[in-house]
Amino acid sequence: MNSYISQLQKDGKLNKVLHKTQWQFTKKPFIISGPCSVESEDMIVNWALKLKELGVDALRGGAYKPCTYPITRTIGDNGWKEGLRETGLEFLKTARQESGLPIVSEIMDVQQINNLSMDAIDMIQVGTRNFQNYTLLDELGKLDKNVLLKRGTWGTIDEILGAVERLLVGGKARVAICLRGVVGAPSYRHVFPQIRWAPDIMMIPALKELCNIPIIYDPSHSTGYRNFVPAISRAAMAAGADGLALESHPDPDNSISDPDQAITIETLQEIMESIK
Ligand code: PEP
Ligand code: MN
């Protein structure tokens, strides 16, 4: 094997020195929660207040939403077009102001970095689809921002570490890795059609051996199915994750995006109590 990692192993240099980063959010477990997608100002503000009351540490909400099929790009009549986009970011700003929660939200391209609403985001999410968008990673690395890098559904361990290094080379970004399930959905998918990905729990201890980067586990996208979210949350924490990113919604079945995996506030509370 001739990888960067194996070379470091051979040289005896691979002792948690490979990657150093100053993640700003050090509470453990660090809980990120919120809807897949920002749907309206009322919804995101009220939900933020509820999450804050529960003890959640950061609010997630997609403003720019990459949809798998273009046909799902426009939903409803409130201007949602692969997200509420700049308007969604404004709503997130209000939610932060009202709740005090830092905001986690995805951006999809370099152009969006320059968007005036960018100060709405405290932790920029790089989604699975952009995991190896090196132009984007190079630019994000230069920002004095927290970056939550989601693993591409195909990403090998070398590709994960390589993408993290891309960000760190920029010299400014503070990075955490988010594991969110990988290709190879389980053989029982015909019984549970919501399942799209296979949980990647073993990557947690694997990365922990190699680097000091915080690891946030996403049981929502990993399972795709809300009934499995509590068990996989506990499994990820038991495996050493530093925190969780959980999609939650006031009316899960009617979520604009990812309805099958959204959990209620009660389930979220149960999960948080069970991993204390
Ligand atoms: C998300 O977290 O909103 C999301 C789109 O996830 P992923 O990029 O992992 O599919
Ligand atoms: Mn989602």
C-alpha cells in the first residue's frame, strides 16, 4: 500500500499529529439539530427556541439544499427553490438572534461564500456532494470559520483526510468531520425502503486513531428512517463520536425534505438523555 497514511505509519510519524485543528465547539456531546430545510421564518424561529430549551448546542437548517432529482427543486408556493436560499439565511439569522444558538448551514459553491448573508452561518456545512469539491474546500480553508465537512458517500479514509487537509492548508478554517452513511445500503432495504445509506460507525474509531479532528455523527442521513435514529445515535456515541447532527421537525411527516428521517422533539429529548 502506498498511501500518504501508510507512509506516515512507516516513518513512525502517525501518532495523532497528522491533523490539528481548533474546533470552537468543544462541549461533548455537541448536539446539532433542526430541520433538513428552513421552511419559514416562524417555523425556524419557534423550533430554535424549543431546541434551545432542550439543551441543543447548535441549530441546523438547510438554506441552499441540493436535491437529488431536479424535479424536486421547487416545492410549494413560498419561494422554496432547492431551499429558501438567501431568504432562508435571513430567517436563520433571526433564529440565532432569538435563541442564541449558533447556526449550521450548507453552502454549495464558491459564489455563495461571497453572499452578503454569509454571516448568518457560524459553522459552514460542506455537504456530501461537495466533499471533494477542491475549489470550494481551498476557498473555505482561508476563512476564519468553523467548517463541518460531511463525508462523501463514497469517501475512503484517505479521501477524508485529504479533504480535511485541503481545508487546513488554507490556514484559517477550524474543521470537524461529519459521518453520514455511505454507499452499500443494507440487504433488508426492501423491508425498510426509507434506507438509502449504510451507517459508517467503524470510521469513528478509525479516524480517532489517526487524527485529532472532532467527529460529529449524523444518524439521520445514515439511517434515513426515524425509528432507527435513536439506536444509531447511541452506537455512534459509544464508538467515540464527539457529537451528533440530528434532523428534527415540528411535524416530521410533513417536512419539505427528508420527512422519513426527521424526529420529534420527544425523540430528540430521549436521545439526548440516553447519551448523557
Ligand atoms: C444535510 O445535512 O442537509 C444534507 C444534505 O446532508 P448530506 O450532504 O449528508 O446528504
Ligand atoms: Mn436532510
